[in-house]
Amino acid sequence: MYRLLIVSANQNTRDMIAAMEGWEKLGFRAPRICCSPEEAIESLGRHHADAIALDQTPDFDQLLSYLDQYHPNKPLFELADSPEKQRLILQELGGLLNRLNADDSNETYDAAYRLQQQRERWLRKVIGGMVATEAEMCRQQRLYRCRECLTVPCVLARLELPQEDSFLSERWHYGSERLETALRNFFGYEHDHMLMHVAVISQEEVRVLFYPTCSEGISENTAFDYVQETLEQIDHYLGLRMKVLEVRRVPGLLAFAAENA
């Protein structure tokens, strides 16, 4: 069973968590509960935790920085205001932890790799406009420990896939993730102060999100040049000729939820 750490300065929240029953049915041991960042850090030094919940207040920013530095691969889940909502959040958390710990391959992957896989799947939903609300996006970004701030301007490239292509037909036979993995290998994950996220939206369209890792941001021209260079490599090595539909600036990841509302 998974072990949780709850950190809250709110007595009502701590009382609610302490009074909850049925942890075993949800796949968890009864959680450890702390009331301060200092107590939480001490607990993490002595006890294992698979996931952590903490107050989203400035008083806990120091603890969040500590977790980013020393526990970057532990999911951070939300504290709700009722047992019913908390159970729904725990069910979602349990599903993620099961995927992160699944023994589904002969290969040995570390926690960072598995979380990155799940993070990319989540960001595919974001880029594809499949996240209905800003609240859900904020919650999931925290759960998956995404580096991207939701309000930082990004650049989105929309690419057209050729139809009736033999390379594509082979990969669609195994699902879009195989094609997505192939394209991600060409685009990479990080380059020249940019994070790249590749999402196969349909059999006709691929989207690539460019997120800046420096204060200067990213220009559409910089992203366009990188897309063109990468598409040339894809054409050369795979014989897959993709076209650029558009490259445009978006005000942030929250814009994808707003567009879908």
C-alpha cells in the first residue's frame, strides 16, 4: 500500500484527514500528518512517502522549494475541503501511483523516467484542448510536478501529417503513442532555452509546444526555424514529409483550457 504525507497548518483539514476511514480500500496506509514545513522535512528524513499534500500558501513556499530540490519525482496532490472530494482526489492519485509503479516492461526505469512519461501524456491532453477547466489544469500540473508555469507565454506549432503514408500506417496500427515517441526523439525535450512537448492530436495533425526556460522568452521565428530544421531530419531519416500549418504565440498553458471552455 502507498504511504502519504499530509502537511497542513489548518486544524480543520488535519481533523478531516484524521477522521477519514477506508484508506486501505483506496490503496493507502493511513497518512502521516504534519502541521509545519519543519515537521514535514523531519518526517521525510525518517519515513518513506509515495506522495505529498501541502497547503498552497506562501508559508509553505520554502517546503515546496525543498521538495523540488530533494523529492522532484513525488506527486503533489490537493487537499480538499470535504472527505468526499478528498476521496476523489485520492482515487486519481492512486491511479497515477499504480502507473508509476507498474511492472509492465523487462526494462528497468527509474522514478524520474516513469513520471516524465506520465507528464508527457498529461501535457498531450493539455495541448490537445482536452482539459475542461483551469482548476483541473492547476491541480494536475501540481500532481505531475510539471516545470511549466501556466501563465508564461509559449509558442505553438501545428503540423500536418501526410495521408496514406506507409510509415504512418505502421505506427497507427500500434496507436498514436508510437508515432509520438518517434517524433519526440527528433524534436527532443530541451534545446536552446526551450522545452518541447510533442502531441499527436489526430491522424492529420501534430502539435509541438515550445516553452521558454529563460526570461527572454521564445519568438515565433526561433520556434519556426527549429521546426523546419527538425522536419528536414524527419524527412531525411523516415521519409515522412510533414508541413507547417501555423506557428503562433499563446499567452500560456491556461489558454488551452480557456479555448476548450
